[in-house]
Amino acid sequence: MAQTGTRAAATTAAIEEAALDLALAHGYETVTVDRICEQVGISQRTFFNHFPTKDDAILGREMPSIDERAARAFVLADGPLLLDALLLIPVPEGDAAPPRMDERMRIIAGHPHLLARQIERVSTLEAELREIISQRIAHADPAGDDAARESESALITCLMGGMMRFATSEASAARRGESMASRVEEARGVLERVLAR
Amino acid sequence: MAQTGTRAAATTAAIEEAALDLALAHGYETVTVDRICEQVGISQRTFFNHFPTKDDAILGREMPSIDERAARAFVLADGPLLLDALLLIPVPEGDAAPPRMDERMRIIAGHPHLLARQIERVSTLEAELREIISQRIAHADPAGDDAARESESALITCLMGGMMRFATSEASAARRGESMASRVEEARGVLERVLAR
DNA sequence: AAGGCAGTGTGCAGTCACTGCATGAAAGGT
DNA sequence: ACCTTTCATGCAGTGACTGCACACTGCCTT
């Protein structure tokens, strides 16, 4: 499934690229797996050896991950919990960003189920996220009880999912075409105003 | 697609029921559309005339909707916006609940993609929800500017999705098997604590 | 009574995503 | 040169879903 050698890696990359190209050129739904395979020059079986799903091929292989530094800063910070938590949203930017992220986003935006899947993927980090949030709460309130801490961190994790959806949605039409980082920044501002009410 | 006459309605109901029965008896993934059709005594084609998707058959036809009274109360309330918004989460209960809701929930709980779909369905109400939230903000702050109001209500809508996910998740393991209403109540409590931080 | 229309169900044949299994070829270390 | 691991493949199947043309059933009109 997750193959590691360089040969396989090359194939994986080729599939990813072809999938993206075709989807951009002809639209997501008209692109079949067979078509992608044809383009890459591999068999369908091989395709599914590399990606469990057509969707995954389009979303790409690298999963976002939580920035260590941001996590540490978050644990020690003492601002409003919800706002600080936004620091944890992984925002691939610049060189670290998976290549062609913007093109991907364009496709994702038009296909809600891809967005859902993307968020579901991020929530693979849920455990990690919860753990970090839990630490922060423990740090701020060493006397708190465990169960409370657990449910609070779980809830914040869910809310983060909502924030991501907002950030990636076109709700902020003004932000269309802008980077993920600036969208999150925008979302932060809106959240601040909401919390003030 | 959505057929209205009583005859069709009966068929729809029969499909829904059979789907649920079979899923409960043999597990969601082992239940095929063909199996459901066999049970009901219809053709596969007919099945898909009634439900666009196998998932939809299991989730059922009636969509949750926002309670009018709750909406009015929300618009006029003046508590913390996020907390008040929880009032809007449609919580089918008692007689008003679609029949066998609890059994459905049991299946949904074990199949994340069904949950995602359910939430996606609720978000069909997004426009309505946004409108109501927008009214509330306008009521509280008549001088506010339109764009801000729009983005704020959109964001809250997204956060509501997160709250729903939390409420339906097993995060609050203690609540397992309890009604949706009490889960939302629990979630409300946790959110209060979080906001206090 | 005859004809027509709308609502509903059906059979068929096909497309597409995805899987299990067994086999083959190439890479790379020894 | 030998052997093991890694990759790719072919095949044959399953299961969801669609388009199409056709058939049956009222019911309404004339």
C-alpha cells in the first residue's frame, strides 16, 4: 500500500500528477481511473496499489501535519483557548507546501465530498490534536479533572474542523484565490468578533 | 426521483424499513442493494428511483428541519452567541422524531461516512441557518455592516457542524446510548467551559 | 366507451470504482 | 550468479449506480 522505494515513489508521483492534470483539464467527474492509468501508462491494478481511492489520488499523498513549534507555543500561550487553537491548523505554505496545492484547492472547492474527505484526513491528526489541547488545558489548570479535559479537547478538535471548513469555504468570497494562510487569518478575525458577542 | 403519490410513498417506506432491518441484522456493509430489493420485492431499478443512494435509504427520507419557535427565541435572545446557537440544532425527539431514529443512530455511529453524510444533509439547512443567525446579529447590532454579518453567520454555521459532530461522536462515552437531546445538552456544558477559558 | 396522459415499476445492458489472487519481472544485496 | 524483496500486472469478479425503452395502472376528458 504505502510503498517506499524510489521506483514506487516515482509511480505514485506520476499518478498524482496525471490525476490532477486530467481533473483540471476535463473536470473531476469525467476523469476515470482507467483514463488516468492510460495517461501514466500503468494498469488499473497498479493504480490501486498506490492509492486506495480515486479521491486520494487527487488529494495527493502527503498529509498535513502539525507544526511542532506551533504546538509548543500553543501549550504555553494564555490567550482565549479557541483563538489560540487556530495556531494548530496545519497550513502548508511556500516550499513546504505540497506542490500544486492551489490547483488542488480549486477542484476540491467544487466538490464538497472531496472537501469532506480532506477534512476527514486532517482529522487523522485528531488524536494528536486532542493530546496537545489536553496538555494546554492541563498547563493552564493543573487541578482540573481528567474527564473534563478530555471532553473539552475533543470538542475543540471538532470546532477546529468547522473552522477549517469555513476557511476553505467560499464564504469569504473576498478571499477567493488567496492562500490558505490568509484565509485562516481572516477566519481568525471573524471568530474574534463572534466570540465578542 | 422524489415521488409523491401514496403508492410510491408506500414503496419508499418499505425500502427504508427493509434497509434498516437488514443493516441492523447483518451489518451495514454486508447489506447489498440487491438484497434490499429482494426483501421488498422490487427491482433494483425501482430502488434507485426512490433513493439516489444506498446510504440515503438507510438515513431515511425525512430531513431534519429547524424548529420555528427555537429560531424566534434565538433571534431575540441575548446570551453568548455561540451558546445560544445550539438552540438551533434540530433535535428530533419523541413523536416528532422519524421513526426508529435510535436504531439508525446505532448504525450511523459505526460508520463515519454515514455520519459525514448525515451532517452534510443537515447543512442543506445551511442557508436557512445562516439567515437566522444573520437576523440575530442584526437584531443585536442594527448598525453592523452587512459583509461582517454574513461572514460571521457563515462561520457560526460551520461551527455548528462541528458541535453536531461532537454531540454525535463517542467522545462523550458516558452519553453512549442516550438521546440526541441529552448529548446536545452535554455538548453545551462542555462548550461553556471551553468558552470560559 | 375510447383515447390520452401522468405516475410508477421493470428489464437490460452498460459504466465505473474497487478487490483478491496468483504470477512475473526487476532491483539490490550477498 | 543466487536469492529475497519490491513492484507491477492480468484476470475475473462484486457492487453501486445510470439511461433507456417499455409496460401497467389509474384517472380524466371527450
